[in-house]
Amino acid sequence: MLEVAYPPVLVERSFDPGWLSNAYVVADEEGGAAVFVDSGAPVQPLLDTAERWRVRPTHVLRTHGHPDHVAHEAELGAEVVTGPLEVGGLRIEALPTPGHSDDHLAFVVNGEACFSGDILFRDAVGGGSDVPSIRRSVMEVLMKLPPETRVLPGHTDETTIGREWEENPFVRFWRGLDPAANEPCQVGGEEATIIVWSPDYDGKGKLLVRFTDGREGILGGSRVTRL
């Protein structure tokens, strides 16, 4: 079977300084096909970029329905997509990646750029109480992508699958490379143990904690009191 070779995609990001969230416009080429990814950041820069590229985005790829990712959907005037899509020279896979939210998707465009929403960040992963689902989404879905795959997350800095495989503290712990931190802490007055600590996009850290009854959660550092 002959494989189709797609040219590198064009990507431009808009950033919201309050939510620290990203929205993107993606095109196959100048004057070609284009889509938006999420809408929780100011959209005018994306519209300006689309005009500069001479493209008219036809769809909005929604990674998940949280407000910091859908706030400006209506302003974009494009059809919302929560599944795979082919338009022009863009081949878009929709990978179910639940855990941070039940409806969460990561979109892989032309096999080269993964828009990971809130499930994978540079040095961290998405928060939530369904840790087994988060782990599966990260380790059994996204970490199976080629290491050179660009990762464009829902918040702050771009990274690659290869970098996160080697350096992300959660991935390293789940690979069995690094031991548990085993540091006592409190969450809302409840005793717990820090298993993993990592930097996070908001500067407060992201932690995997285990409660005394065996429950686990991945929480922002502002919710955890280190003892």
C-alpha cells in the first residue's frame, strides 16, 4: 500500500495570560486548508494569521469541553469537530485520551503534530482523580507516538514525545525509572503521601498523591501542603 507523504504543517499559537491556555490555527500550506484547535485564548491573532496565510479554517478541533478551551468557539464561525477529519492536505486523527475529562481527545495532524490538550504537558500530565485512565492515556496512547512527534499542549510550552519519554517525572515514574518520593503531605487537611512531584505550567507544581485509604489523585501544587 502506497503511503501518502504530507508536507510539514503550519502552526500558529495564541495564548491567554489568565488561563495560561493555548489555541491554535493549523494549515497544510499557505492558501490551503486550515483548522483551529481549541478556543480558550484570544482568537484575533489566529484570525490575523489565517488572513496572512490566505486560508479560511473550516473546523474547530475541540480537545475537551472545559471553559478554558471552548470559551471563544462561537467567535470562530467554524464547525466544531470531536473526531477524525480529513480536509485538504490535513489528515487528522482523534485519539481518545480520557482521565483529565471523560471527553478528552488528542489530535494528531499528518502524523507530525499532536495537540494534546490537558492530558500531556512539558514535564507534567493532566490532573484528576482517575489516575489509571490518565496513566493509560499518557503511557499507552501518547507515548506510543514516534519520539519526534511535536506536542502542542493546551497550556504553555511545546515539547516532543521523545523529550517527555526521557524527562517527564510522571512518565519516568510510570516507566519504573524513578522511585516514589514518599513525602508526607496534606490535601484539604487529609493526610496523604506525595509519590511524584513535577514542575507545571502555572509554576505551582503538579503532584501524584496517595491517600491513606489507597486513593490516588494528580493535583495542582496549590492544593497540597508539603510537611
